[in-house]
Amino acid sequence: MRHIPLLSRKRRTGVSLRLFRRSASLLLLLPAIVLTAVQLCAQAPTAYTAKELLTTDPRVFTGWLETHRPPLVSPSQKARILETLPSKGEITSLDDAGRQKLAALKQLLQATDRESGYEVKVTDVAYARIVVFERCVILISKSALMLLDAEDLQALAAHEIGHEYFTVEYASAFTSRDHRRLKDLELLCDAIAIVTVHRLGMNPARLLGAVEKITRYNQKLYPTRIDGTNYPTIAERRSFAHRVTAWLQRGLV
């Protein structure tokens, strides 16, 4: 990979890290409505817990993901947001492997009707991370792009895009420091990602495989940067992913 040689590595990394930190606090989610399994059939299943999700009919949930897909950011708003991003630190020239991975990510966006809504950017950051910024930019660190294969990248992007469905609630939980709810929302986004990749004919296990790759990499190289306050543990995510996969298989056969 070749990056834009306009700033020193230290400054380029600083710019991109600030983008990642800013985007991490601006994940977008929907308001909270507590629903029972019966109510779920008549109302949008927005804010139940990850545990409650598994008591519902997966066909209702997958249908809701289609009918309640959040609208895309308007082209004019997207253009304004893109203008706020510095070009310094962005990697614009990729090798064949990198281009193929981004092509696979665009296929996922196409399949979920998100292609026109998102811009994909690779940043010169060694910390492995993928985040969505302002609901229209997917930021991928160069280390994450190198570490993950195409299906890993698709699965993690599906999780990040899943945050769209919980915009207001995530912001509220983040502001009130409701760590338990933030962790639960991460599991619900895992469920959305698993449903998405399952419907595209992919192996749902790719999501947790990708999460584990990213986690091991960052724990080894940047142990002091790891903050799990708002995230479930790998063991919790793995256990939940297994249950979601079984739930899907029982309900969609």
C-alpha cells in the first residue's frame, strides 16, 4: 500500500486516530421501546434486549430489518460531511489484495441497498479498527484491511451498519454512561450482522472470527489502548453469536 506523503507518519496517524475516536462516539441508533414477543409482531422491534430477541420469531426480525431500514444520508449532507474529513492520512493507492477486499465490501453495501449512501476510506492508522462516521463514511485502518480477508471485512461492516437501527438509543446510553445497555446494543448489532451475512449465503461465524482477529492484534500491540467498558467480552459475543445462529436456523427453515 502507498499513502499520501504529505505529513510525517506521526502526524498522519494522529489525524486518523482523531477521526476514529470522533466516529466511535457518534454511532447512530434508534429510540428505546420495550417489546414483548407478542407485541413484536405488531410494532417495530427496536429496543428489547439481546436475550429477549431470541424469544421472538426470526422472520419478524428479518422482515423488520427490511421495512424499517433507516433512510440514507442525503447527497448534500453527505457532501458536507465528506468536506470535514482531512485528506491527509488517507491511503488512496492500494495493492490488488486491498482493492479486492474493498470491492467485496461494496458488494455488501449493494446487497443491503447502502452503496450510494456510504463512502469507504482507508486511513494510515496502525491500530486495527473499522467504524462508521456520521452514517455515511466507513473508515478502515490500514492494519485492519491487511489483517482481515474479504468476508471478515463484510461481516464487520454489517455490524457497524447495524448501528443505524439504534441511533437515538445508543446516543442516550452513551451520554448517560449506561455501560450495560451499550454492551447489549453491541450484541444486537452482532445479531443484525449475523442475519445479514446469513441471508447473503455467508458463514455467520465469520463475524466473531473477524472480531477475534482484531482483538488479538490490538491486545498484542496496543494493550494500553484497549477499553472494554462499553463492549461485551469475546466470550459473551461468541456465546451470543452461537445462539443467534441456532435461532435463525430454527426459525428460517
